Amino acid sequence: MSHSDPNCIFCKIVEGKIPSRKVHEDEEMIAFHDIHPWAPVHFLMVPKAHIPSMAQVGPEHAGVLGRMMALAPRLALEAGCQPYPAGGYRIVVNTGEHAGQEVHHLHIHVMGGPRPWLKG
Ligand code: 5GP
Ligand code: ZN
């Protein structure tokens, strides 16, 4: 698995070659607002290493993926999601064609904010 793919849009965001509205950055991950949000709050959490999708994930990725999931709740609140349980958010990882994955660099969608078309 190569660390960076020169044709990958998220590798370019990681490297700062394409601008993004950052929510968080550290040595192993970056988080930034989605350019076409599906929800009032919608950001993506991306490992800096180029992993195409969940399908390529193995035990060697457990650390970074665990740290990404463990950071998501704090970033969600900082990005404007309302607290659980009245507020909250969805965490989604599209994987492959049947899930509609468009960018083949692993990313976690975090989506929150009121969605009046849903009951409850
Ligand atoms: P996927 O369908 O692969 O799970 O989601 C890819 C997401 O990346 C989409 O929601 C899309 O709007 C977002 N996206 C694609 N290109 C860019 C970009 O250049 N900048 C940002 N911020 N988001 C992007
Ligand atoms: Zn990439």
C-alpha cells in the first residue's frame, strides 16, 4: 500500500495541494468539511496514508482507525453538532460501488444537525 497516490484528490488535500476547510489535523489524520454537504454539519475524517477503502483495512490499521473513531465525537461537537441524545450525528463509511463510494481514499463521513424530514 503506497503512502500517497499522486492522482488521489484526498492525498492532494492531505498534502495541501488542494485547499480544504479543516476541522482537525495531526500526524496521521486530517478532517475537513465536505464540499457538497448532505447534512447541516458534514465533515470527513481521512487517514493521511492512502488506503483506498475499508476493503483494504487490516489489523495494522486498527490503531489509526480506532483513534479516528474515538476523536469523532469531540470533532462533531466542535463542528456544530448538538449533544447526544437530543442532537447527535451519523457516522458513515461508504465502501465500493454498491455503497456509492466516489473517492477511493478511505474517509469517515460525520453528519449532524437537525434533519426535519426525519421523524423523531
Ligand atoms: P464518498 O461518496 O466517496 O463516500 O464521498 C466522497 C465525499 O467527498 C463526497 O461527499 C464529496 O462531496 C466529497 N468531496 C469530493 N471532492 C472533494 C473536495 O475536493 N473537497 C472536499 N472538501 N470534499 C470533497
Ligand atoms: Zn489518497
